[in-house]
Amino acid sequence: MKTVIIGMLGTNLDRRGRNAKRWAAWRPTVSLCQHEDLVVDRLELLLEPRYQSLADQVTADIQTVSPETKVVHHIIRQEDPWDFANVYSVLRAFTDGYPFDTDNERYLVHMTTGTHVAQICWFLLTEARYIPGTLIQTSPPNSRPKEGDLPIGQYQEIDLDLSKYDQIASRFRLEQLQGTEYLKQGIQTRNKLFNEMIEQIEKVSIRSIEPILLTGPTGAGKSQLAKQIYELKKQRQQFGGKFVSVNCATLRGDAVSSTLFGHTKGAFTGATTARPGLLREADDGLLFLDEIGELGVEEQAMLLNAIETKQFFPMGSDKEVSSNFQLIAGTNQDLWQRVSEGQFREDLIARLDLWTYHLPPLRDRVEDIEPNLEFEIENARTRLGTMIRFSKEARDRYLQFATREAQWRANFRDLNSSVTRMATLADGGRISREVVEEEIALLQARWRAGAPSTHEGETLLQNILGTEHLQELDPFDRVQLAYVVAVCRSSRSMADAGRQLFSVSRERKSSINDSHRLKRYLEKFGIVFERIGAV
């Protein structure tokens, strides 16, 4: 197989020395053909027209040291050798038109000559396989050659397949592991599927600037994960701007557009000064919009345009402004259900749904209770500045409750508050069985107080079925159905309602479709889940 080297004429390095003195100087293009263990069959030499005489001299000298090497000149025209776009387009045009023959020839790309811009372009073209070869780097001799010896120097071939280098591959694996662990700070897990999801989020976060949609109940860790994604990308110099976060459920009326898109002075009553808005504040950074389902349809349309064009109009302005932000959206609602109800734009969710990840509620991740408990204990130690620990009996009792009985309605917020209370009340930093029992009683009382009432359900039933049909039900069915519809009314989705209603029985089965089970139950009474929320 023939060896072919592609490179640029070194207008400075290859010009070294004049007349006979040139042989005393190291010249990279000539040195390529002086190595006994590197036989160059052909040298593809790129040059600008004004350096033709130098190229002729270099070619003649190569013929002297390596008669078997054929030197082919390729005239290129660079408007500015330091302009990246210009140099890349010139070299790309060369590679596109070159007749590569990988069956019979191997290709080396000389990286030593040319401007730094040209060297970067050679690297990119070779790494992307526009040039099916490897890189070659030449360097001068380590010491001055003896009188009469030629300054040949050294060369090194650089294979871009990093997987062949164990040390580099190990470093990449370590960096990936560190990135994954970085994203999981505050979201400890032993769940295989959840770990795999976090690994993919890490890859997507580093490689993409497209929107990410995080779904899951309140307190599942969406805000924390969005913040960690920002910190990870900032560490890797992908963000120069800020992390900007807002819960859309807290925005009302004119404040929605003003908060997100900004306003000009005098745009509305009370607008005494201009406001840039959160989208502009997140320029070159990350914007996290939690509970995005609460945005109005008009704001959704403006947001969609800002995502796609990076431009938008502040309130009261007829001049567009720009902001290059990445969006992460969070929601605990079924946005496709909101689309069917006319409350959410289908084109916006289609734009957000490229990368969608669901963070399950804590009660659905029983195996993660223990590691998260340890994480919260460690945080409590840091906050309180003292050693905090469970007695063995207290820890066993709390884990039994946490994994089998607890509802964890607010998910990690409930767990965080629970550990904080126990750590604060622990005498001598030791959480006793008595402290745990008091905490369990407190949690149970709070969750009972937040349960939907049967009276509320009776009113809903009457509105849904009508008085006549309601009286046709047995009292037992009325009481049970009243509770079920009250839970449905207070839940964000059928799946959420099903998880609450069947939380005990589902633990005895490896898998269960809570939504389907609830749907079948409601159908017995002619009730559709969506109808409950509309009443």
C-alpha cells in the first residue's frame, strides 16, 4: 500500500537557509521524506501562487533525498490565512475534489506547516473523516546535528481513534462518571432505569442546546436537576451566562409577559422603568421554566418564537431583542392532556418534547429511600454543624415507615423537612426511637389533613351524575365513589390519582396499570376522568 502525505507549504519554516546553507536548517516538508522508516510515495503539496518558486526549490530538494517521492502541487487561494471560515472552505473544497483511494493508499495529514488556523482545519477535516487518514507531526532534532549530517528531526503519527488509548479512554470514562454523579447530587438512586436516564441526560446536556422537558410531581427534583445541568455545562465552558429560574404558576396577568419578555418604560400603568425580562437575563445561560403548563396560550406562542428564533418583543416595544438561552421546562401536568383541553399549544409541546425525562415520585422509588435518607442526614450535619446519627432501632423503624407506609406527597421536600426536624430535635445529635415515632405521627396527621373529604366528593358526584342517578346508587358505592372522585379532582392526571388510590395493592404486584384500573372503575358508573376536572 502506498503512503501519501497531504500538507501545506511552510512559507517560513520551509524557506530556512539560502543556497547550500539550506541543508543545515531543519525544514519540515523536506524532512518528511528523509526518514528511513517512512517511505513517502507521493506528497500532495498545497501552496498559494506567490510561493511557486519556493515550492519548486522544496520539490527539487525532496527529489535529491527521496527520488521515489512524487511531489504534486495544488494551487489554493486564501483571502486571509487567519480567517477560519475562509481557510476551512478552501481546504474542504480540496478534500471534496480529491480522489481518495483507501484500498491502495494510506493518507497522512501534515500538521506542522501552515497557520494555526490551517492546522485546526486539518484536524477537523481528518477527525470528521473528510480525509480518511491520520495526522502526522514533525519536529526538529533534539540536538544540533554533527557537521555534514542532515537535520532530519522526528515525526509522530497521531491516530484520532481515542478508544485505542487506554489512558485517555479511562479518563473519558472517569469524566463521564463524574458528570453523571454531578447531575445526581441531591437525587440519589439505586434504580437501574433511573441511573440510565441520568446517564443519557448527561450526554444530551453536554452535546445539545435543544430544550429539555422534565416531568414529574412537585418535589421530585426537577429544579435541582435543572440547576445541576447548568453547573455541569458551565464547568465545561458551554455557558457564560446565568441560571435563571421561575415557577410559572406564580405569574399572573400582565406580570407574565413582563417577567418573561421584559417591558419598556411606560408600557403599562406602573411601568416607570424598563425591565429586561428573564429571557434576556438568561442570555448565554439556562432558563428554567417550572410548571410551564400554567403559562397562558399567548405567552406560549411568544415563548415558542423565542425558542426558535432567539428573538422576541418586550411589552410596549416594536423592536425585537435577542437572547441566546437554552430552555429547560418542568411540569407536573400531562401537557398532551392540556393540549386536548385547548390549554396548551401543540406546536410548543412538539418543540419541547425532543428530550423528555420523567422524574418519578419518591413513593415509586422505594429502593432509593435509604440512600436519600443518608444524603439528607449528611446535609443536616452540614447545616447544623454537628454529628447527626440514628440509633439502629430508630433507623430501622424510620426506614420501615418510609418504604412501606409513607405517602411522601411532597416527595423530596417531605423527606428533607422530616430529616431536618428529627436532626434538630435529636439530643446529643442522636436520633432516638422516640423522635422517630413523633415524626411519623406528625407526617401521618399532616397527610390525613390533606386528604380529600367525602363531603367534597358527594358534591362532585351530584354535579356529575345528577341527583336522580346518584339516588340509584347503594350507600356503600356512594361513599366509595365520592372518595374516588375527590382524589381524581385533586390529582393532576389519571395516573397520579391511580397511584394514590391503589398505593397498597400495587406494592404486592410487580407491575400494575393504575390508570387503566381507575378508568375501568369509573366506567362502571358512566364517569369519564376528564369530566371530573371540568365540573
